Amino acid sequence: MGIFFTTFQGPLLVYCLLLCCLVNELHCLTSDGEALVNFRTSIISSDGLLRQWRPEDPDPCGWKGVTCDSKTKRVVYLNLSNHKLSGPVSPDIGKLDRLRFLDLHYNNFYGAIPPELGNCTELQGLFLQNNYFSGSIPTEIGNLSKLQTLDISSNSLSGSIPTSLVYLNNLSIFNVSNNFLAGPIPSDGVLDQFEANSFLGNRGLCGTHISQSCKNDGGATGSHPTGSQSVKKNSGRLLISASATVGALLLVALMCFWGCFLYKKFGKNDVKGLAVDVSGGASIVMFHGDLPYSSKDILKKMEPLNEEHVIGAGGFGTVYKLAMDDGNVFALKRIVKLNEGFDRFFERELEILGSIKHRYLVNLRGYCNSPTSKLLIYDYLSGGSLDEALHEKAELLDWDARLNIIMGAAKGLAYLHHDCSPRIIHRDIKSSNILLDGNFEARVSDFGLAKLLEDEESHITTIVAGTFGYLAPEYMQSGRATEKTDIYSFGVLVLEVISGKRPTDASYIEKGLNIVGWLNYLITEDRQREIIDVNCAGVESATLDAVLSLAIQCVSSTPEERPTMHRVVQTLESEIMTPCPSDFYDSSSD
Ligand SMILES: Nc1ncnc2c1ncn2[C@@H]1O[C@H](COP(=O)(O)OP(=O)(O)OP(=O)(O)O)[C@@H](O)[C@H]1O
Ligand SMILES: *[C@@H]1O[C@H](CO)[C@@H](O)[C@H](O)[C@H]1NC(C)=O
Ligand SMILES: *[C@@H]1O[C@H](CO)[C@@H](O)[C@H](O)[C@H]1NC(C)=O
Ligand SMILES: *[C@@H]1O[C@H](CO)[C@@H](O)[C@H](O)[C@H]1NC(C)=O
Ligand SMILES: *[C@@H]1O[C@H](CO)[C@@H](O)[C@H](O)[C@H]1NC(C)=O
Ligand SMILES: *[C@@H]1O[C@H](CO)[C@@H](O)[C@H](O)[C@H]1NC(C)=O
Ligand SMILES: [Mg+2]
């Protein structure tokens, strides 16, 4: 009997315990604790700090970074600065409505600042600086009437400063520097006491604080050079740090944005494939008269395309592989719904792009005009993008192949800058826009598109996104693309190719730099050769130095010091691609 009971009791006890644990978890942890558990759930990585937050505790008061009121056990302090936390901030933060200090600075948080923070009306200090927060500053922050410190500097925030902030009467420290804020700084309130160094490094802000007059029409568009003096004063140091930190972030923020974008695309629209676009009033325009297909042929091939045929997606849309019956293959870039009335302009520009043909450029063959989208037809390049080759199959690219790719890209870009009419600024030079054919010969793609889609606001963001590490400092400051901004991007590309690392590789971000910042640091220590990919060891140092010196000129922070693309091609041909005299001696003496 006794034995019977005990054997039965065993499992029962376990079940009971399990049940109790579950109940415990659901009911015993305080609501603040639950909010923090949810907060942790949305964080995707950290240095391990949050592992010690145990949901089975009765309250979160002993958790690292958390401080509670000793009587009420409500969380009053949350200090998680500098713990490599990455992810969005959960809206559950709004449930910590006794919170007095929230310090998340110097992490990798991205996404929006949750408007639910406006619920935490006891907040006296809000430290969110040095993260990758994007989107606009929530108006609800203006509800935090006890706020004394608001530091949201060095993020990727955009939009204008909400006027609700003028009601933060107790504010004594305020910093929105190094973001992408624009528009007038709200006046006649508490913000009037802050000086220019609370607003540094925002391209579009205006107001008396920063001696940048606002246009009377109240437009948030302005980056007028009225205050160029103050801009100049700061530009040196600021630009470098801005381009490094802010740059890096945007990338992260954008990847998130991009994820959403892709999700949206694949998740919904594209399920039906291109049939939606192509059926009903679509027509084909071909530029070079050398392709033996009728409009009908092409439309017939486009119609069945769906997500199975997707070969990539970027800032402008999705790219499909289009195979014709005769074995020819094309890449079809789908750009969704442009502004009404934009079509005519767009078509004229496409006509120009279609007329450009060059060995080192990806041909635009034609396009399909449909009521819902534009489908651009490009030559298909079987080697894919340099980005993939470099970062996913680096072992395929030896030093000579890399030099050859640099050479091809330089020639393609030089053609756009100097030899075609009208001259074209690419605006989006980066490794994903250098495509490779089956022999690893480079071709420049997507030239002219950035300008074409500039009016489409959403596209602007994405351009900036993918391109971030490649942008010249003056471009980030002014938003104006020139040949010199392309050359800077080309210099970054060269560094990427020879280092094998993305311009905003995590190892640079950790040092608060990007690839150019890292290079500049190495130069001060006379160690610039260390930037080379270890896979490229054994390269002759004269060649290496020549490539480095060229790249260094291209990424000069002073546009005037950058060479022209013609000069770049010349230098590559004369100093880098030709065998050195020593090679001749060696081979002849042997
Ligand atoms: N003509 C092509 N031939 C082969 N693959 C292509 C071609 N065009 C694009 N792709 C593939 O599709 C991917 C996405 O290209 P897409 O141009 O849309 O985005 P991106 O280059 O990353 O960014 P952006 O929109 O700024 O150009 C590329 O990385 C490449 O792998
Ligand atoms: C948070 O912690 C860091 C490091 O311990 C400290 O420097 C910082 O002042 C703290 N923040 C607040 C608001 O107390
Ligand atoms: C805001 O605070 C109240 C309590 O003051 C709480 O009940 C509510 O859930 C909070 N709202 C959000 C969105 O967190
Ligand atoms: C908080 O801010 C929002 C938007 O600014 C406002 O509509 C709301 O009334 C405010 N709530 C409180 C409690 O002040
Ligand atoms: C500002 O702070 C003072 C004292 O620090 C306090 O008396 C006052 O109520 C605060 N004002 C607001 C709007 O919270
Ligand atoms: C604001 O932050 C920036 C960047 O960190 C810094 O350079 C500036 O001095 C800060 N301004 C104030 C008023 O603290
Ligand atoms: Mg591209």
C-alpha cells in the first residue's frame, strides 16, 4: 500500500510544483516586474546583464539596473546604460508609471521612442542618447512635467521638435544634437534658455538659438546657409563623429525599417505576383532596338513572376529574374506606385538612362509601364552583387580580382561623370550597386535612380539607409549630391573591397567609428596597412600603398582634395595595374 502511494505521489508532486510555478509566474511578480520582463523580451541582444532578471522573483527590486522605492516596491530607477542592448523599447515601459530616472544611453536601441513614455509622469531624467532611435520625438514627452534632463542626442531622430516640449518648465538639461531633426525650434517657452550646443548637428533645424533664420512660410524644408558660420565652426569634429556614430546607427535603424519594408512587400503585395501589375493597361518600352521580343512576349513572361523569382530587394523595390524562351535573362526591378503626374517626367528621365551604354555599366533595356508600378528591365548579371561576393564568398576574390573590380567600377563611374551627356551623378555608390558578371568583371548599376526617386520621400529614407556608411560628410550636412560626393563613396567602396569589411562593420561601431574613421585613426599611428583583409596577405607593399593612398584621397573630408574619376582611373592604370619594374627585373634575371 505504502509503496503504491509513494510511486503515485512522486509525479503528482511534480505536476503540483509545476502548476505552482506557473501560477507563481503569472501572479506573484509585481506588475512593474512583468512590464520589465516584457521590456526584456523585445531586446534581441545584450552583454548578458538581463539574464539575471528572474521572472520567478516576487519583485524586480533586486534586478541589476533596477531600483525600487523601499516602501511601495515600485520601480523608480532604471539604469541600463552601456550594456550593448539592442532592439526596440517595448511600449510596456509606459507601465512603470512611478519611474523617476530612465537611463538607456549608450546602447543599440532602435525603432521609435515609445509614446507610452508620456505615461511615466514622475520622470525627472530621461537619458536616451547614443542609440539608434528613429522616427520623431513623441509629443507625449511634453506630458512629463517633472522632467529636468532630456538627452536624446546622437540618435537618428527625424521630424520636428514638438511644441509640447515648451511646457517642460523644470527642464534644465536638454540635448537633441546629432539627429536628423528639421523645422523651427519651438520658441516662447522653456527651450529658449538653451543654446546652440543643445541643437548641434541637425541639418534642418532653424531658430534664433542656432542663428539660423526660419523661412516665413513656416516650411520645415529649410537648410538655408544663413548660419553657415556656426555650421562651419563645428563641422570638422562634428562631422567626423556624426558621420561615424549617426551613420552607423541609421544603418541599424534602417535595417529594421527595411525588414518591415520587406515583410510588407513579401507578406502582402507580392503574393499575387506581377500579374496585378501587368494585366490591364500595361505597355512595354524598349530602348535598344536589338532585342527580338514583342511587348506581348515580354508581358507574357512577366505575368507569372512571383516571390519565387525574387533575386533581391533594395531601397527602390524588389528585383525579379525574368527568363525569356531564347535563354536570355533579365533583371526586373519593380518600383511601386509613383506619385500621380510624375510619370511623364519619369519616362523622360528613363529614356536618358536607357540611352547610356557602356561596358562597365549595367544596361537599362527598357521598362514596363503599368498603372500600379514601374518595372525596369536591366541586363541580368550572373555574378550577383559585389556586396554578396565580398561578404559571403570572400574566398573567391583574391587580390587581383579585387583590383580588377575596383578598376571596372572606376571606369563605369568615370564614364558617368565625364563622358556621357548629360553627365550623371550616381548618388548611390555602394557594394550592392556594383554587380559582377560570370568572370567577376564589375558593372555599375542603378545610376540615376536616386535622383529620379528623390521626390518620393519614403525612398529618400531608404537611400540614406543602405548607403549610410558611404555618404560624404558634406552630403550628410547639406543633402546635396555632387561628383565629389560620389568620389567619396567610391573611396569607401575601395576600402570595403580591400578590407573585406562593410563600412559600418560592428568592429568599427564599437570604437564609435566607421571605416573612414578607422582609417584616419590608423593613419595617425602610421598603421594604415592594417586595414587590409587578412585574405590578401602577401600583396606587394608598393601596390598596396598606392591603392591606399588613392582611397585616402577619395575619402578626404575636404571635397576639393578628392581626385576626379578620370584621375582615379589614370592612377589605377599607371601606378597600380601595371606590373612594377621590379617584376620585370625578377623575371628577366631568373
Ligand atoms: N541586374 C541585376 N542582375 C543580377 N542581380 C541583380 C541585378 N539587379 C539587382 N540584383 C540583385 O538584387 C539585389 C537588390 O538590388 P537593388 O538594386 O534593388 O537593391 P540595392 O542595390 O541593395 O539597393 P538600392 O535600392 O539602393 O540600389 C542586389 O543586391 C543584387 O543581388
Ligand atoms: C547609470 O549608470 C552609469 C554607470 O553605472 C552611471 O554613470 C550613470 O550616471 C547612471 N545614470 C543615472 C541616471 O544614475
Ligand atoms: C499608463 O499608466 C496607467 C496607470 O497610471 C496604467 O494603468 C496604464 O496601463 C498605462 N498605460 C500604458 C500604455 O502603459
Ligand atoms: C499627454 O499628451 C497627449 C499628446 O500631447 C495629450 O493628448 C494628453 O492629453 C496628455 N495626457 C496628459 C495626462 O496630460
Ligand atoms: C519644478 O520643481 C520644483 C522644485 O524642484 C517643484 O516645486 C515644481 O512643482 C516643479 N514643477 C513642475 C511643473 O513639476
Ligand atoms: C549635446 O551632445 C553633443 C553630442 O554628444 C555634445 O557635443 C554637446 O556638447 C551636448 N550639448 C550639451 C548642452 O550638453
Ligand atoms: Mg541596387
